[in-house]
Amino acid sequence: MAKVDVTKHPGQPKAKLVLVTGVSPTPAGEGKSTVLIGLTDALSLLGHNAMVALREPSLGPVMGIKGGAAGGGYAQVVPMEDINLHFTGDFHAITSANNTLAALIDNHIHQGNELGIDPRRVTWQRCLDVNDRSLRNVVTGLGGPTSGVPAQTGFTITAASEIMAILGLATDLQDLKRRLANITIGLTYDQKPVTAGDLGAEGAMAALLKQAIHPNLVQTLGGTPAFIHGGPFANIAHGCNTLLATRTAMQYADIVLTEAGFGSDLGAEKFFDIKARYGDLDVAGAVVVATVRSIKYNAGIAREELKQENVDALEQGIANLERHVDNIRKFGVTPVVALNRFDTDTPAELKWVRDWAERTGVAIAEADVWAKGGEGATELATTLLDNLTESTSTQLYDPANGIEASIETIAREIYRADDIQYSAAALRDLKMLKDNGFDTLPVCVSKTQYSFSDDPQQLGAPEGHTLHVRNLIPRTGAGFVVALTGDVMTMPGLPKKPAANNIDVDNEGRVSGLF
């Protein structure tokens, strides 16, 4: 594994870009990253100059419930253990830069507060790359005059921090510094925005990030080059790997596959409306990863019963996949469904899904990459190549129409909501955005990944629901506004049985228990 100095490679992107997304995730797992890696290897086997660009795994899922993000079986990137644990230290650099800014804010207030920052209106939080619910709400500065000014604050997980988003969207070191300086950290007593640039913090933060900005180069088990860089969550952040990694891959390959977290309603929407918008990316194709198990789960079948044949449940649950396919079409791209095979899939179930695709005119191919690597996705690769387009991809909304219009478009077109309800706090946030000219930025909706609604219990393809907007937070460095909806948290918690309990290292330094 190595860092690639992007300043030494000023070429122009030439590759066709393919986005890999998925259906609404289920507890059974869909294997989206595994399919992405296997599909890229398949393209290489077919003679194409292919590369893959992925996100870096966060320790939150690794130690929590979801696991790593390096693929699995014969479709993984290596060295898997290093990638899932610390890797090249990018997350640590982001955490350090984030918390340096937090310390500078607190110190400025303690040392006389020349800028007149209102401690009650400081929105910048510290971050940590571990799920820790006890840090969602904390009080700092206790201990008397020598310990700073008391303040109520909290922690965000590093993967959802604004600096992670900034790293993901920066085009070079100069742009990184510009974005860092533009971070809004809170308001003055006169309710005027205060930026990191006002505190003179951007230089120190950029220095901490000067190595992290360079993409990480590894390879798949099949020998295909892979860039792994940046790791924002898609349910609470914009969910894409860095623009720098994607563009660099596009300089050296003829076809580049990349990912966006979770389903079309989250990662894919943000990929088109945020990343592709800022990066001027033309998306030639899209793959929607689905499984027989995910379709049955969206029919309400319990997890422990998903291994049992149930063709009737496929008919009930297929609406979820249909919705994701339809969503991708709204961005001007032809979707291809990758049906990720599992041993429990029966011939009758597989036939039903293939027949559905034929009836509805959806391009589909099965994939068996966990067991077979690239050879298990050659049909999928051929199907993808047959459905690539050029210069047809587009964004869903125009930010110039205002944040309310952007949210409404996403809610109605992608989530199929009938109404949007703003809390009293969100309405106050909206006024602040308008007063300061922040209301024409793109929107990053933080929403549950399990449903098209903001209620994780509404499976399948719900319609006519209400989207509840809790807060609107300007991320002026990243260049978007975060809309918090439902009960989504920017600091997740660990499950009752965390994956961390299964991880160990032996006397030879071999790590076990990662998945």
C-alpha cells in the first residue's frame, strides 16, 4: 500500500465512471463492496483497464455491527487487516485537525473572546472514530477559571465530521485550505457567522492533513489497482470516497468503478447532487446491488426466516428494488441490477427475480464474487458494458432555488414523501441560513438508511409519508447544508454484542475476528 502524490499526476480524467449503489440495507447484508470489487476484477479479466475507488473503513462499523469495508472472500482489497484498522492514518489526521479547531475555539473564548463568539451558539463539535453514545451530549470547561469556559457540546463520529467531507470534496491542497477557512464554527452574540479563518486555524489544520489528502493505493486479490480514500457515512454524511481518488483513478484507467453508501435514496443521491456536481463528473453507468434475502426482508420476513424459500415474499418485497432502480433513472443513468448470490437462494427464487427483470425491462445479472472472485461477475460486467451511456447523467435539483426547494425535490422524487415538516429549531436554522446567504448550497440529508421514509420500521417502498426535518446545519467548508431528519444521530452507539468482542491478535501479530 502506498500514498499517491496527486501533485505529481496532473493529467485529465479520461475513464468512464460507474457508480455502484444498493437497495435499502438489511441486517442480513447485501455485499455491495464485495460485488463492487469482484465486478472490477471481472472487467480486468475481460481485458479492460479497470480501477476501483472505495471509501476507507471507519472504526465505528468495524468495532460495531456492520464490519469492515474491504469486501470478502475472493473479492476483497488487501491488506484487509490494515485497511480496516488505522490504514495510513487518514482518519486520525482528520480527527486531530477537527479537535485542534475545537481547542482553538475554546481557547479564543477563554483568552478574552475578541471575536465575540457566543458560547451558547458554538456548533463545532469534537469527533472520535468510535461509536460512543455517551459522548453525544457532554459539558466541557468544568473545574473553575483555569479550565476554560463551561459549554454544552457533543461529539460527532469522525466519518460524519465536516473535515471528512472537506477532504472528500477538495481538489488540491489550496482548495483544502480554502474550504477549511470557510468552516462556520458558530455565531457571535450578534448572531453573525464565525469561521475557522476568523480564528486563523486553517493553516494548522491543513498541515495536519497534508499527507491525508493524498489517495491510498492498494490492490484487489485479483491484482486490480484500487484507491481507498475518505470515508463519510451516507446516512449522516455525503457517503462517497474522495473526489481526488476518483479523479486520479480516472486518469489511469479506461473504466473506474466507485461506490456510494447504502441505497439510492442516500449515497447515490448525494453522489450525483453533491460529489458529481462539485467534481463535474459524468456518470456513465450505475449498478444496484440486491439479494434474494433483501427482497424478502422488505416484504416483512424475519431475518431468521430469510434462508427459507418464499417466492410469494419476493413478489411483495420487489417494490423496494423497483424504487431504487427508478431513482437511478431520474439521474439520467441506465441502472443494472447485480443479484448477489447466496448459498440459500433457491432455483425458483432466482428464476422469479430473472422473470421480474424481463417483464419490467430491467437489465440484470447474477454475481457470485465471494466464492469465485472476478470470474463470478463476468456476465454482470458484460451487462454493464452494454448499458453504459455518455453525457446523460444529471443532478436532481438546482441549489439556486433555495434549500427548501432542494429538500422538497429530494423528499418527493426520491423518498416519495407527500409533506415536509420543519421543527421549531429547523425553522430558526432556516432563517439563519437565509440571513447569511447559505440557503443556496446543496443539501445533505441525514436520514435512516433502512427506509425511504425517516422511520426505519417502514420497509418496502412507502409513499405519502412526512419527512421530519429536525435541524439544518451549515457546512460552509464542505459546501452543503446538513438536514437532520427523524431520529438519526451523528454519533452512533455500539450494539449489545459489538464486533469488537470478536477481534483479537495472536502472539505472531495475526489479527482475527475481522469481517
